[in-house]
Amino acid sequence: MLLRTRFYLPPLREQAVPRHLLIDRLKHTTGGNLVVLSAPAGYGKTTLASQWLHQCPHTFAWLTLGTEHNAPLRFWEAIITALHQVQPDITLKGLDTAQAQPDADLTPLVIGLLNELDQLSVDNRSREPMTMVWDDFHLIKDTRVLAQCNLLLDHLPPALRVVITTRETPPLALARRRITGQLLWLNIDDLRFN
């Protein structure tokens, strides 16, 4: 059973300082982009992502990760459920097979998800990408999950933008995304107040 509150967008806090310049940078990302918000605790990564989604409404899925997601099946159950809640065309059919064989390689599940997301790109007439936020990604250490995340990110279709908040540099293969201009990385220098 999945904890429903992990899918909730954090509310705007009255005392939070608006981050207009950073929100403008987030606004200029597109589908197929990866956004990494990386800094220690207390730098406002989650608050920034929340402010952006509150101020720039579009379709998004939010997942606050926990240590229980540090296993392939739990991670992808949560990701697919979050996406399905905001985009019912994303099916849960691949999960049934995965749940029946918990130790199976989930690469086919990730490929199936990519194909569904690609079909959304074809069908999406507005061209406005959906955003998927993976909050607290630093909790994910399982090498299988990280390899599957790399697979997803390496083939990210125009229908989806992924935003990762993390307290440390994510152990993902990001060089190609940086070279192709599909990576926006906001770090401690960007997030600190002056």
C-alpha cells in the first residue's frame, strides 16, 4: 500500500521568500529536460519546486521519496502511480506482472513506461510537458534503481520533464544531458541567499 501524502504538493508557506529569478529559470525548461536542485538541507529546494508549480500551473506529479522506495518495485510502483493520478492514459498494467515476480528485472517496465510517455508526446496537442518531481532523491542508493533511472532519463520523451531535489550530487549519468543542453542544475551557489 502506498502512502497517499507522498504524492501531495507541499503548500506555500506564508513566510517563504519568493525566488523569482530561480522560478524564471525553471519556467524556461521544456519536456525532455532534467532539472536537479542540489544543496544541503535548509536551502529551499522543495520550497522552490513547490513555488514554481504553484505559480506556473501545469500538469505535474509529485513524489516525496522515502527509504522504502530504495527497492526497484517500490520505486516504480510509486512513480507510475504518481503519473497515473495526473495522466490516466499512463496505465498500471505492467505493475501487475512486476508485482507477481518481485525479483524480476524491471527494465521492461521502465521501457513500457517510456513508450507510454512517448505516445503522450505524440498525442499532446498543447505541447506543454508534464512535470514529475522526485523529492529527496538522495535517499535512493540501490544500484538497480539508479540504473533504471538512467534508462528513463536517457530516453526522456518531450511529454515529461523530471525535477530532482537532493542533498547531494545524484549518482546518475548526467554528462550527456549536460552536453545536449537538457540539464538545468541549480546548486548551493544558486540557492543561497545573498
